[in-house]
Amino acid sequence: MQFNGNTDKSSARYWDDLAQLYQKETRISTCDFHYGPLLPGDSILGLLPPVPQRSCLEIGSGAGQNSIFLAKQGAQCIAIDISEEQLAHGRKLAAKENVEVDFRCVSMDSLREGTLKDCAFDLIHSSYALPFAADPAKVIADCAALLKPNGTLLLTTGHPLYAGEWLDIGDGEDGVFLPNYFQLEADVRMSMDDKTMNAAQYWPISQIAEWMHEADLVIERVLEPAPMPIPKMSETEILKQVPYESKGWRALYDQLARIPVVVIFKCRRA
């Protein structure tokens, strides 16, 4: 299916429609920082810089569970998302956790406009929002411009291999078919009522790295994390060690254990 890109209006409608079901069916912990489905949290990966009293911005926050986690550690947090419904869930959750997070309805494609244009942050973080950007290079450049000197950008985005299609290749074997690594197909998604369309875009890892280089960011770490060993874990262990999961993602464990679903970049503003 050909997709010509997301717009703020269509993306907002899509996520507003999905928000209630998404927050109900997906368990997203506020006791650890998550990077993606079934993946180890920051308590294991250890990518976060020190955050107490630091200014933090979350891009495409959804209900802002990562911002709530950081606020519980003493950070000063702003969380932006295009969906008012997702933000409403976040405000309720922050109140329940007794922390302050400044939730704002702002598009990641308009970061340096409006209320954020004069801000500066020690940490900017985003977990799987970049795939929905209309202009990912601009988002990365804007993030770099909003960072304080030596500030950190912690960006999780879709891994290009996850744009492939799983095929049965016979004799009980299957594998990923990727027609063209350099022109990756978008993951087109329909809303619950089939009235709005949204898409996750994927790019070669080197392309993302080039956008960061052009924004004068120094790449410190690149990770392609494997999922936690869910089949060997008890439910208690999963609750403690896996900050982002659902029944749907558990059903995909065998695939996620063979190819990465995300790539994580830790960058610093020079």
C-alpha cells in the first residue's frame, strides 16, 4: 500500500481513537524506563544519565510513563504528544503517582515553535515516536538545538529489519523477507473505526546516524537489544524486569528473539 506520510491532524485522530484500548491492553511500568516491547528496561541497560534536578523532555510521550518514572527520580519533566486522549491518561497517572509532569499537546514536527522554542534540556528522550514523524531529520535537528551543551538525546526508533515480512520458506523454517533495505515499506495502520490511517516509517541505521551527524550530535552508544527471556521467566519476574509488554507482544516473542524490533541511539550535544 502506498502511503504519502502522516499529518498532525490524521495522527491525532488515530491516536485519540486508540488511546483507551492501548493504555488498557499494554502494561507500561512507571518503575523503570522502557525502550520497547519485551525489552529490558534501563535498570538493566543503564543508558540514562543522572537525572535528579535535571530538565527532561519526552517526545511522543503517549501517557508519559517514562517521564513519570524520571519525575519520581527527581527530574523536571515536560512530556509532549499530539494526542489529547493519551495526555489525559498521562495526567491521571501522574496524579496517581503523586508527581508533577508538564503534559503539552505539541507535535514533534513543530518542536521549536510555540512554548518550547526558548527551552533547553539536559535530557531529551523518545521511545518509538520518530517512526511517525513527517520529517525525522528535522525532529533530530530540533532535538539537538533544544539540548544544553553536553545534554543527552536518548532515541529509540523502529529497527529497519522489523519492516520485513515473515515468510514460511519450507521444511518448518521461516525468515524475514526485506525487498529493499534502502527503500523500506511503511507499516500502515488503520484506526479502530477504519476511518483514519497512520504509518510507522523505517530507515537504514546509517541514515539515522547521518541525520545525527548533520545535527552535530556525538553518538555514544548504539544498541539493538534482544527481548528478555519471557518463556523462562515467572510472572513475578516479568512484572519486575519487563517494563513494557502485552499479550499481543508476548505472542510475537519468537520473532522478536530473532530480529531486533528497535534500535537505540544515545547521543550527546558537543
